[in-house]
Amino acid sequence: MPPVPEDEHPTSEFAIPEGLRDLPEPEAEASAFMPPGATALSALSRPEPATGPLAKAGQPWQDRMRVMLRTPSAERVTPERAYITDEVPLPVPRILDLTLRIGELLLAGGEGAEDVEAAMYAVAHAFGLDRCETTVTFTLLSCTYQPSLVDDPVTVNRTVRRRGTDYTRLSAVYRLVDDIAEPEVDVTLEEAYRRLAEMRRNRHPYPTWVLTAASGLLAGSASVLVGGEIAVFFAAAIGAMLGDRLAWLASGRGLPEFYQFVFAAMPPAAIGVALTLADAGLQASAVITGGLFALIPGRALVAAVQDGLTGYYMTASARLLEMVYLFTGIVIGVLLVLYAGEELGANLNPEGGLSRAEYPVAALLASMALTVAFAILLQQERSTVVAVTLNGGVAWLIFGAMHHVGNLSPVFSTAIAAGLVGLFGQLFSRYRYASALPYVTAAIGPLLPGSATYFGLLGLTQGRVTHGIGSLLTAVALALAIAVGVNLGGELARLFIKRPGLETAAPERKGAKRTRGF
């Protein structure tokens, strides 16, 4: 065959682009771990901002990075950068290490897998690593950078071994990512490392005794929501605080979290059984239900369902398994006490906690107090407590109007109320350039299925297996309604509502191409 003319060759993806053939070689390759100095300042500063469809001015970095995440790898647009020949090479290991450390703090704080990947992409992209692939699982973070298709990739991993609920630290990490991703703000690697070190050194915003008091306030407020009176409020509060102290004691002895939940669930149930044996005339069911409200892992539930809906099935499965273990610990702790109460002759009335607060204003105030207590337990910043309290009050108001007044299904009413929680939480977060979790997680507290869980356990204890399983299935349906509603509300806010001050609409958020089951 005759030779093909040179200009008719298709462009090879391995070919060197025009304009890069004659670039001079860099003078010296600086160490990625060298301390900042006069010879490495340019390596520790961010390169020129990228241009192109993923770097439009005014758009939130969360939206821009989600476009990249939800676009198939072969169709992603590589940002264009102005090549500077007099700077030293990028410190790739340091950038990847910073990216993983930020992702670790977000994942350990309860952030969803997609949001963690978006933050990691934003950090790597801002420091010049455009060809990055991140992987987020429940316990492992991985980041791979390949300079070009002919260069060897660099892969680093980081294991998330400890998890803690501290939304103050989570908000600080989001502020750091926002500053790094903002083109007008020049954040060097050394400054980013310094801010991360300050986050780890900072103490929690609330002391231990405040957290214990918040547990009591949460349980007491929940008991009011299910028809309890003042005496029931204090009984539930005392039980929850005793359970919190037992959980802290078990934690200090190094026991796994499963046993901590077993011990934390026993005091509220024991107080309810004791009130029944003493024939005190109080609603023991409301006391036990209030204690369960303080233990149900709503944060893990929302994160698990959110990961599943966004396609992170491995992480979602691990979160759901964690929630199942924690919930099993609660079940064991309550069942042990209920069985003992039945043997001692305690006649627990399964209808004793089905009534609701007779005064809507009192119920609304109790729901807001529950939200405040939940926010304190999550170690939220004080500036976010008012917003999340209002969000929780609105959620309970919508649920009460639909279910108690309109006689609609509790699952449907819960889903609508949770959807509004997710919508308003996303609006608050976009206005404050922060994570949505501090505005959402505590607000779903009044909607948690505490009473359905208790009556399911009581039915199993009394031998009414069908009734008990039915109540537990109702609790599962309510929990799923909360999680799906929160996720749907957040998605609607991202799709149709622009952040204040944006001059351009949010970019199109593509989803990965899927088949229809075949």
C-alpha cells in the first residue's frame, strides 16, 4: 500500500501536543517533601487557574466537581492550563497527601461518598493535578494521578480508622476546600497543612457535661412528642443521661461501639419498667421511646441511603451494615430489660405511648428543643444552631399538619417533611458555602421512628411476633422515607435553585450512562 501523507494521520492521543515540543527542560526537580524556601515557593503555590467548562466563574465548586464525577471518564473535558516554563515541577506526593487528608476528615465526619470525592477533586484540580481519579469506600480512600497517557501513574491510599461526630471540624474543612477551589484566593500547600493541623488541635465546642445534658434534653423532648407530661420528661431525661454515662464508661474501657449502644439503651428501658412496677401512673412507653430517640443512628441512615442513590453501592452497603449492628445493639439492650420486666410482673401497655401531645404549640416547642439537643450532640457550630432549629420545627409542623390533621399516611408525611428538610438545608449550605449536614441531620430528629421501634420490640417481648415485626417494618419504612426525602430535597435545590450572587446558571449535572437492566 502506498504511504499515507503525514497530514492525513489521525491525531494520536499519545502524541505530544503542538507548542510543547520545544519547551526547555526544568532546571532541577525539587523534592516533594522539602520545606518551603526560596527555591521551592513556586512549587508550593497554586498554578494558574484552569479555564474551560469546569472552571466557570461564580459557580460553586460542588456543582463543578459533580459534573466531572457524573460524567463518564472517556467524556470528561480536560481543563486547559497556561504552561509556565520557569516553575519547578508540581509536588505531586504532597498534593495527593493533602487531598487524602481532607477526604479522610470529611468521610470520618459522616459526609457522603460523592461529596467526599467532589472535595478531593476540587483540591487536586486547584493545585494543578487535572488527571486524577479518586476512590472512596467506607474505610479506604485512594487517589491516582497520571500526568499523561505515557507516564507512570502515582497512587496513594489512606485508611479511615477512627470516626467522630464533629460538625464544627466538618465546617472548617469545607471552608478550607472552598478557599482552595476559589481562583481569587491563593492558598499554598503549607498554609493548607497548617489549617488542617489547627483543625485537629482544636477542642470540641461543647464540654462533656453539656453533651450529657443534651442527651437528656433530647430524650425528654421526644417523650413529650409522644404524649408524655412533665414527670415523664424528667424520667426520660434521667434515663438518657445515665445511658450516656454508661456509654462513655464503656468507650473509656475500649469496648466497641456495639456494646456502647447496648449499655446506653438499658437505663431508659429500666426506668420505664420501674415506673410500671411502682404503679406510678406515668407513661412508661413514652419514657422508653424518648430514650430510643437519643440512640437511633439517623446520621448513618441518611448517609447510607444517599450513597446508594448516588451510585456508591459499596459504601452504602457498609454504612447500612454499620447501622444494622448499632440498631441490633439497641434492640439487645432494650429487650434484655423488657424481658426482665416481664419476668418481674411489669404489665407494659402497648397502647400507652400512642397518644400525641394535646397542645400543638407544646409539641412544636418540644420538637425544636429536640433539634437543639441533637445539634449539640453533633458538635455543631453555634452559628448553625438557630438555622437547624428552625428547620426542625418546620419539619415537625409539616408532618403534624399532614398526618395528625390531614390523616395522611405517616410514611408519606415523613417523606414530604424530610424533603423540605433537605431542601432548606441545601439552601442554607449554599448560602453559607458549607456542608449541608449541619443544617439537615439534627432537623430530622423529630421525625425519627422511635415509637414504632419501641412497639416492635415490645411486641417481640410479649410473644406477639406478627405485631412486633409489623411495627419494626413500619420503623424501617419511616427511616427510608426520611433518607430518601432528604436526598431528594437536596437534589431539587441543586438542580433548580441558584446560590445568591451567581451570575450564571449551574452547569448541567450529567449522570453516568446506564442500561435499563440489560
